[in-house]
Amino acid sequence: MANSGLENKPTDPYFNGQWLRTTSTWEKIMEFGHRNGCLLIWYQINLKSKSPLKEEDVRLAVTHLYRKTPNLGVCLGMNNGELWLKRSSNPDVDFKVLRGQSVEEVRETLRRYRYNSETGPLFCTRLLLDSSDNTSDTEDLDPDFPFTSSFFLGTHHGITDGTSNMYIMGFFISLLNDVISKKPIQEHEPLGVFVPEEETLKIIKKKKDILESDPILMQKISQKQELHRDEIPLLINGFKAPEEEIWTASLVEILDRATTLKFIQKCRQEKVTIHSAFTALSNVALVDCLVENGVLQDSYCVQHFHLVNLRRYWDVKIPIALGCHIGGPLPKYIDTPRNLGDKFWDYARSLHQNLKEDIESAQVLTNNALHDIMNPDVLPYREEFLLDSSKKFKGDYLTSNMGDITPLVTEGGEHVRVTHVIRSTTIHLMDNPVVINIHTFRGKFTMIFDYNPGAVRKEVAEKFCSQIIKRILSVSI
């Protein structure tokens, strides 16, 4: 067992550098990404307030957030040759108030941000005052909340994931409203639990036992994985390659409430989840782009990958389980005809059933178990991979679907309300050329289309993104 002594002379019992535990597989991978400027997260929430937000109020709310949210209060360090988590030794929050910058300028800064892994904090916050961007609309005008600003959260992916960040946004909004209201706040009463990967490892162990006791099944799954291993994604093979590599770029699309409701109702009517319908529409939209570009086939094998929230598989249910608990991603290879005609919803239902079976059976953890058997003690991603310019891209796109995030983020409170939530991950060194983040907030379907400009030309990304929206609108009539 490693020493649990203090690395720095403590000035605060909650920020003492104490060793906690070894890092999980994905915590290691995310630190590899962080070192090389990849897999960095930014979240943006657009705010409406009754009065102009004061720097001291927001700073105090962020300070409470740091002290009360367990996963935000950790950092990383090498301990006896292993990467460990430890308590942060820096109690100061990384918070700034910004004026005169554009929303995109702030996003770009957070895409490239670096955190002090050794001391913490592994997150930063920014308040952009008097902000406006393309997410503003008349649906959110309220004369009682006339002041507009944007709050940004940047994080190291090793300590958090989408679910955790949505909770954290909700914590912050609640704390900010309490601070403005002068309500007493229990400073060290934790919000949620920073959960290690034990529950996930238990399931992977069961999956490994099944595979090792059934060589035929293991061979079948292995052969299925090999089937598409060397297949070049359509998004890479079907369009002219970019001439230069630059950092991750993002496109944002937010549907109004009426259109969102029509889309949801249509999905229910056709007995397909929003996620499955969106995936099917994205596949068809990509085929539309290929056909327009002169790539003509009767059918196209679209490669789409899906991030899965592993909390759904745990035997022990923890209401607010914080940390990085995403798996996979889950790969799917679906033949998509060029001319679906009026058969789109049949196609969507078939895709839905296929995807549903894999999600319910925890196929993503079966894949993890197979990897552990075939490649013991080898991470799914190596640090060198991120810097390998000859790497092959996997998948046409990856989806991250958070569903309806309104209960987690909340709509706000007496003094400050939230109008939009936008999120993005730096992906330019990953093997996924496109990551599509979707969620619904306050009845509005939101899509953030992250793409690697070194793999996908800007005009192709914009066409693919806009075609997805056109397809959503066409089936929502």
C-alpha cells in the first residue's frame, strides 16, 4: 500500500495532496490525452439574471463548488511508478471574468487549455459578461431576467464525464442562486460521490469468465471485430482530404421547442428512441452527402460509434455518481441504402433493435473483456497513438447522447436561470473524425457537431451537419 502522507505542508485539511487510489484505465487514457492537448472538455451555459452578475458572487459559488464536489477536488501524480489520484494541494479556484471577447474565442481557449495535474485544480471556470451568440432566440426572452452572460466550465476528462458535468452545472447554478440570496451554505458537505471503477470491473470480470469458458463465442466476437478493422470510413474515403491540420472545430444547432416536440412525438409514434432515430437520420444524411459528391453505390456501410454511460450496468445504484464512467465506444456498422424512399422508419426500427440488443447486453463491456483477454495489461489507447500521424480513422462519427439534461442542470432559480447548455470535446488527435453531442434542455433538441479539420474539410462538415438537421425536419412534419 502506498504511503498516505502529505506531499505539501497542509494549509487546508481538504487540499492536502493526500494519496487516494490508483487511476482507472480511462483516467489514465484521459491524462494521456491531456498531456497532448486532446480529450479536453468545455461546457457553456447561457444565463439570464435579474441583475448583473457580480464577480465576487460567482467566484464564491465556484469556490463552494470546488470544495463540495468530490471529483473536482482531486489531481494526479506518480506514486511508486504508478499514476495515482490524490487530493488537490492548491485550494485556489481557476476563475476569471471576461469582457470584450466572443463566445468562440473563449471556446477556443478552453480547447487548448492545460491543467496542473500535480496540484490541481483540474478544472477552470470563466464568466463572459454581456455575451450573445447564435443560441439566442425569442423563446427565452423574459423582462424579469434581462441580463445575459455565459458561464464556461473547462475540465480534465480524467475526473469527469458528461453525466458528471451536467450534475456539476446544476450544482453551480444552485450555489450561485444561494450565494446571491445570502443563504448559508455548508461548505464541506459533499455534493455526490466520486466513484471508482469497481462496479464496472465486476461486470467485465463476469464477461471475461463467460468468454474464457466459451471459446466459440469468443472467436465469433473476435472475428466480428476484425471484419471492419481495416475498412476506411466513408467520411474519409468519400471526400477530398484537407490540406492542413488544425484544432477541433464545432458547429452548434438548436431546434426550437415546437420542432423538438414534433420530432419526439414522431419517434414515439414510430416506436423508436430519439437516439436511434437520430443515428438513422445521421446515416442517411451522410449518404446524401456522398451521393451529392458523386460517390454512387446501392448501399453504404456507415460506421457509427456510441459512448455508453456505464452506470446503467452497475448492481449498486448511486444517485449522484461522479467521475469518468464512459465505456467503449460501442461500434456499429450498418448498411444504409442509397434510396430508402418511404422506408426510412423501417430502417430506423431495424437499427434501433440492433442497437438496443447491444446496449441491453452490455456489449461494450464484453468488448472490453475481450480486449483484456487478448491484450492483457495493454491500454485500449496508448499515449503514442495520439501523436501517430499515420493512424487510421475508425468510424464515420461517434455519438454522445445525454438525453434530457433538464433535471440535472435545472432551469435555474430565483436570481439566475439557464437558457442553453452546449458542450464539446477536443478530438483532433483521436481516431474519430467527428463526434456528435446531442441532448435536450428545456424542451429544445441541441446538437454540437465536433469535427477534426485535419480529417474532414470544413465545407464537408458543414454540409453533413446541415443535412442532419434537414433530415430531422423532414421526418418531423
